[in-house]
Amino acid sequence: MTSVTRTSTTRMPSLYIPHGGGPCFFMDWSPRDTWTRMSDFLRGLLASLPARPTAIIVVSAHWMTDDFAVTGDTAPGLLFDYYGFPPHTYDLRYPAPGAPDLAARVRGLLADGGFATTADTDRGFDHGVFIPLLLMAPAADIPVIQLSVRNDLDPAAHLAAGAALVALRDEGVLILGSGMSFHNMRGYGDPRFGPISDSFDGWLTGAVESAPAGRNRALTQWDAAPSARLCHPPRAEEHLIPLMVAAGAGGDDAGMRIFSDRVMETTVSAFRFG
């Protein structure tokens, strides 16, 4: 079994990042620079951390389960859960080791927080995991496990789940929410959604950068924010909910926006806690 060393005294931040659209960073677009700024941001993330992570926990928008679930394989494969893209994008590989010991620890911490959990030893990494990590940590030599989003999409529950995992940051573990801060498929490429996404992004940035207690209150009620349901339609907010886990794992640390870009006529941002 792959184990994770727990000797780091450097506290990792928790992050919420955009993972783009399908395998967007590995194919041609028009205009050619559509995803360049986002890919450059992701490539620079590892160097921005206070130390090399001992492991990475990715909360991806593309795995939804009734109870929280974690991957438990020692050598997870990949799920090519995108469709209609060029053939070479299905040849991508990301052979990062799994971390069954860490998965068990995550389940224990979540259980202590009152959450039912399951382990999945068969599931591979979906594109919300391997696409950004191919840019962030291309050597694939840091152990990775994936944590699901719960089907109820309850922001308070996901904030609490993140809070249950805070201690892992002091063990060098990077907690990474992977989604998109704007995710309305009908809005991409439509210039009418530029101001709509700006309005929500401004509110979201203000919420993240509030004091932790106020931050959590605001994020719990995110759907009351300006243009919220135009940016994340009802029952389709799975790309925002990983932010809640990252924010909860931020504990009492400050949050800040660390990246923002106009992509396909909409504003998309990334956030850091700690």
C-alpha cells in the first residue's frame, strides 16, 4: 500500500481552481489563446505553495455520490468522462499513485464530523482531477486521492466536510477543489453573460475574502447572490460546490482570489485559503 509521510510542519493552503472544459488545455482552440492564461496559472500553482505537498486530495465536480466517497486504489486509472473531443485527448495518461492510507484517514475524519462515507477501490480519476494535475504536477509523483461531491449539493454540509479535514493541511496535504466558478453551458460564448458572470464573481470574491464566520454564512446562502442561478442553474451547481470544501478546509485562515480570467465571454476565478 502507498503510504503518506506525515512529517511536514508546513501548513498547506486549500485551493479552489478551474479545470477548464474537458481536455481543453491539450487541443487547439480559436482563438488560440482561449485557455492560455488558465493553463499558465495551473502550471505555476505548485511553485506557489509553501512546500511540496505530501499528497493531494481533489474534490472534483465530476464525481457525485449519495454519501461522501473516496478513491482507494493504489494505482488509479483514468476516466475519460468527456465526449466528442479529438482522439489524442483519450491517450492522455496520469499515473500518480493512490494513497489508501490517506483515504482511510479522510474517511475517519469525516466520520468524526458526523458524515457517512464509502470507499471506492475501482474508480479512476475523472477529468476534473487528471486534466488540471497534468499541468500542476506533470511528473505524477505526488500521491492523489479523490473525494466526491455529495448528491444533495448542500453547501453547509460541504463546508462542514472541509472543516473536518483541516488537520491534514498541517501534514502537508493539499486540499484542492476542482470546478468552475461560472458553469452555465448555455452562457459560454454568449456576450450577454459577461456582465452576469462579473456580478456573481464580484459577490463570490467578496464572500471568500470576508472573515471566516461571515464567509461561511455567505457561501451557505450563495444561491441568493446576484445572478447566482444564471451562473449555476438549479441542481447544476456541482462545479461550485468543491469551493465549499476548500473554504471549510480553510478553517480560520483568510481567503483570497488568486486568479481571474475572461474565458468564452465569462469570468472564471480561483481562490486560496491560507
